[in-house]
Amino acid sequence: MNNLNEYLQELRNKSHLSQVDVANGFKKRGYNVTNQMIYNWESGRIRISGELLLVFCDILKIQDIRAAFDMKEVPSLLSELDDKGVKMVSDYADLIRASGLYKKKVADVLPFEPRIRTMRLFRLPVSAGTGEYMDSDAYDEIEVGDEVPENADFGVTISGDSMEPQFINGQTVWVHAQNTLEPGEIGIFFHNGEGFIKKLGNDGEHPLLISLNHRKYEPRIIRESDEFLVFGKVVG
């Protein structure tokens, strides 16, 4: 399968689910996935991880993942059966499970439960363009799981296109709070009343806030008289 992103959308449409429906399915399973993230997967802007792909298949009730994604190089048990045949196999499997004769012996271990943390997610966007004011009180407390990096302290929403292709408009990034960064690191900055996500640089005389979309955006020069703070380093 050449275009995973297009196939994700096709599978979702076949299941008659909207992007919001799928996002709600992720949240019920403890994953902080938004409909914007699903749009990014389906448009090819962001690659879905293996773990989230498995959860995606669970939400769509895809039992035979190999057959669903047409992995012909490894034949599937059900790949050559029509819908009626697949249902017969499923019904027979239900009978076997109900009999209890072939029940798998489960080791005596504690069940895994995803660790839930409470994080601050700032409501006002941090600009990847011309700048947005970042109010320290303008945030929501949200629950997140292991999809958020362990060393993250808060999240912010990006506004603009100056950090494309790595970061896109509307994306949430996760930040480790720290007040210094090394040149070349990407962070969240406060410059003259505005909040930015940029790469830190230096021209030999002044610090610079550099956009990844450098053909469209010139670096912002940080002068001694400017109000300048580092909020943290982007870690996810």
C-alpha cells in the first residue's frame, strides 16, 4: 500500500465514522488525539505511529489488520475469504471461546493501565508567524497519557506557517520548562509582548529567532533593549 494516509481516510469512511468520532474513540482509550491530528494523518502532513495505528484499527473494529491493509507479501488467514466466509470464521471463533476448552493461560500479572497526567494546555496560540501574546493565565488543565513526552511540562497551540514543514498551523506542541536554550534548539519564546515558537540562533552579535520556513520569514533579531524570555524547549 503506497499511500497510508489516503487508506486511513478510506477505512474511516467505510466505517461511517467522522474524524470527530475517531478522536472520541481515542480519548475513551486514554489517548489525547484530536480530530485535527486525524486530519493531519489523512492529509499526509504527519505520519501516524505504530501504536496509534493499532488503536485506530481497534476503533474501526478491524479484526484482521494484515488483510485490511492489503499486506500481500505476508498472506493472511482471512485474505482470500469473502464477507460471508469471514463472518463464519468469526462465529466459529466465538463458539470456541464460549466452550472454554482452548482458553489461554494468562500469567498472574497486573493489568497495564495507561498513566494519566494533568498538563497545562495554553488556549492562546503561540505564533509560528507574526506573533501572538501568551497570557500565563490563559490555559486549560487537560489529562494526557504516554503519547506526551515524559519531560514535558505544558503544551501550546501553534498559529501560522513559519515553522513548516516540521510544525503546522493548529498543532499542539509539548514543552519542557527551562529558561535557557542552546543555539539550534527549538523553543517557546517571549519577545516584546508576543509568544513565538522558533529555533534559537545567533548572528555573532545578537541572538536570533529563526523560522524553519526561512524563504518566507526573516529571522527576528533580539536586541539588548528588547524584552526577551525563554519559556522552554519543544520536546514533542
